[in-house]
Amino acid sequence: MKVKFYLKNNKSPVEEYILKCQKPVREKIIRQIRYAQEYGLRPEVLDLKKLRSYPIWEIRIIGKDNIRLLCCQKLNDVYILHIFAKKTMKTAIKDLNLGLSRYQEIFDN
């Protein structure tokens, strides 16, 4: 699998977020991205969950950071659509909507 970050005007908001994180958090994120690269988006992968009623997956970085990556798979490519720090039990609608709009951009092209 090949992992690609969502791009808007040749900039990746996901990559910018990762670069701003402290080194231990960045390492956790990169480790989870490598799992997605190696195994793809499958329910057997730890800390990976298909969002019910949505066509996107959630990579969970659990701990005091509680970071989530919204992603999808198109053929042999895994697209990381959005990354955010989760502060409540439920994923915020604005984060889901942003992930879904980026999903639509990728699949419409």
C-alpha cells in the first residue's frame, strides 16, 4: 500500500499538523501510518476502526494525546484525510464533515 496525505493547493494540512507535534507524539502517529501502509485498512488492524454509517476509517492514537486520523482507501492507496485531537467521547461533526468532504474530493477526481 502507498500512503498519501490529502493535498490542498500543494499543501498537506495533515503533514503540517504532524510536524507541529512533539517528537514522541509524532513517532506514535508515524507508527500507526506505517501499519496502515503495511496492512491497509482492515478491521483486524489494532487501533483502526471503520466509522459506522460513513465510508471512512479512523486510526486511533490512544493515550493522553488522543489523536485521530480519518482515512480511506482507493485501490492500493491509503489517503490520510484529516487529523485532530479528540477531546470528547464523540467525534465532532465538524471533523467528520471535513473528512467526508475531502473523501468526496478524492473519489470525484
